[in-house]
Amino acid sequence: MNARFLPIPLLLAALVTAGPPARAEEMAPPQDFALTPQSSASTAGAPALTLVELTDLALRLNPKTRQSWAAIRNSEAGVTLAKAGYWPQVDADLTLSRSRPLNFTGQNAATQTRYGASVTLSYLLWDFGLRSGTVEQAEFELTSAQLSQNQTFQDVILQVEQSYYQALGLAAVVDADRQSLNDASTNLAAAQDRRKSGLATVGDVYQAEAALAGARLALQQAEGQLATARGTLAAAVGYRPDTELSLAPWEVPVKSEMPQLVMATLLEDARNARPELLASKAQEQAAAANVKATRGKGLPSLTLDANTGETHVQSVGSSMQFNGLLTLTVPLFAGFADRAAISQARAQLESARATTAELRSEVELEVWQAYQNLRTAVVTLDTSAAQLKSAQLAADVTSARYKNGLDTILDVLSAQTTLANARVQQVQARLDWAAARAALGHAVGGLKAPASTLESQ
């Protein structure tokens, strides 16, 4: 896989072709793992989840995706309800009555039984945009819900990516701190040997013991942060935080190469591709359709009403009746309610336009910040590697000089501290590089992969 940015569209395509992920209840507790490809994230025989498999699980299990599907179904029903105004309303009535007329002669009046059925039709034939505006509003709201679902998917993908990289990065920090702990133990042993030989004081031993305790503390803190990161990843996927996920090693090679990206192109792509921005534009169009529908409420309308039925009177006979009515309704005065409703709808339209403009500004700023973060992350890769190399050489030289009595224990501990910090800085640089790539892809709404990237998939 190419080291350049893996775009969200490619990740979604990979989800389609990926095999079924392992179930959480079948997963064994993972061993310690590192950010480098050489380490292993799983125990023998235990399934190790890749980033694609974790994302596939999240898209199916995360509650946010289920909420987005429910919102779409709600909007689809809204479109159907709006289109119902173009159909006639037909009702059927069945009646049954038994009565005895009031009699003032003193004689018993006959009891009559009546029953019958009737069909009523009401059909709005013509209006000034009430129905069409309502349908347009519902359709744009459905479009907004669909685009919001796309944004939800991308948000979930980013959350899983960041949690995955964070877990791997902290696992690498644990490995680095464990190595520093081993170095501190070696330094303590060297100090104790030199004290037995009369070449070091008890103060050297105490300082080495303090350094060992500090390395152990750093390891314990890193292990706690790793447990938190694993819980965050499990929650992002849709599991309980205490679910133990076995993670596959990170197989993407880290290269300090900045993708050939032009800021103007990135901003334009974000304006045209960010689902939440497109959803906001759809809401703006829905607000415009609402103005049309609101205006139509105060304009004339033509309605057809018809009724037919048959009534049977027991022992008397039956009768057939029908009627039709064509009504032209012309609203004259409603206490200025129509004017106020139109003003309110126009204000909502202006608010929607302002929301879109504000969101566009936020998206552009997010793209700019993500791009700069990626540039910084790329630059720090080489710097952190050089720092680690120099720190390792300095620590080796200082340890050798200490054993030969040329350096003090303070020199050794200082060099080891610098080495430990350099190890963590390199891990952080790789983590920042991975997180910056993911953040830039999310900010733009998906980046197009270079041809070389597509060929290497």
C-alpha cells in the first residue's frame, strides 16, 4: 500500500471487498504491540482486526449510523405525506339507525330501521404552489438527511481511524517505556557493580534507583493511557469499552513525503464534496420551498367535493342520492397571519443561508488547519528519526564511558532520559502523521488517490 493518503472513498471500497470481521466474543486479549509493522497485535490463533474491519464493524454497530438511517426513513415518509396532497381523499360511510317517531295521538308509532352506505370524494384541483412547495421542501429535506448520513459515516470512520492510531501509538509508547525500564535496570546494575569495586559511591546507586523508579512510573502511566485508548476504540466501533479487541499491526509504511496537493483545489473539493455542507445547502433549498408553500396558503384554491350513497328504510323502500360541489376559495383576510407566516418563512430562509455560509467558512478553515498539520507531521518524521539515532548513539557512548570510569552516573542518566524522550517523540511523530492524513481526508470529504496508490491496492 502506498504511503500517501488513503482517501475515504477507497476505504469505503475496501469495506465492500473485505471479508466478514471476527465477532467480539471470539477475540482473545491482545499482546503488547507496537506502531511498527514488525510487531504483532494478536496472540496465537486469535483474530486480529485491521482498520478496514474495525471500520466495517463501526458502520454496522455504532448507534450514530442507526440514527442516520432512522432520519432517512423519517424523511422518506415525509415525502410520501407531502405527495398525498395530489391525490383525492375518498371516504366510505356505513350507517345504521333504529328510531320511533314522536306520536301525539296516543297511538303507537311504527319503529323504523334505516341503513345505508355512502362514498365521499374531496379533491384539490388547483392551488398557487401550496402542494408543489410542500413536496419540494420534503424532497430537499430527504436529500439533506441522506447527505447527513454520508457525513455521519465519515465522522464514524474518522473516529475509528483516530482511535485506532491512538491505540497503536500508545502501545508503541508502552514498548518504548518498557525498553527504557530495561535500560534503567541495566544502569542500576552497572552502578551497583562499580560501587562494589569501589569505583562509584552510594549516591550513584540511589540516583540509578530513582531513575529506575521514574521509568517504571512512566511505563505504568503509558499502560493506563493505552487501556483508555483501547476502550475508546471499542466504544467507537460500537462495543462496550471493556471489550478487548485484538488489533492487526499497522502495515502502512511511513514516509516523509508530502502529497502533491494544491490548497485552492483542496478548498474547492471540500466545498463540493463535504456532505454536511451539501446537506446545509439542501436545507437552504428546503427553506426556499417552504416560502413558496407558505405563500400558496394565502392564495385561491379550487376544490371538488362529491358524495353518493343509498339509504334503505325497512318496510318502506330505498332511495339513491348524490351531489357534487365545486368550490373556489379566495382568502380575503386572516388577521395578517398569512403575511406574518411568509415573513417567518423568509427569515428561516435567510437563517439557512447564513448557516451555510458559516459552515463553509468552518470547512475551509478545517481544510487549511488539516493541511498545515500534515505538513508539520511530514517534516517532524525525519527530525524525530534523526533525534532518536543521535540519542541512541549518545546513550551507548555514555554507558561505555561510565563503565570505563570516564563519565559519571549523571551523564548516563541524562543520556538515557534523552533517549527515552526521543523514542516517545518518534512514536508521536508517526502517530501525528497518520492522524493528520485521516483528518485531511475528512476535512476535504475524501481525497482522490494517485494512480500509483490505486495500482498498489
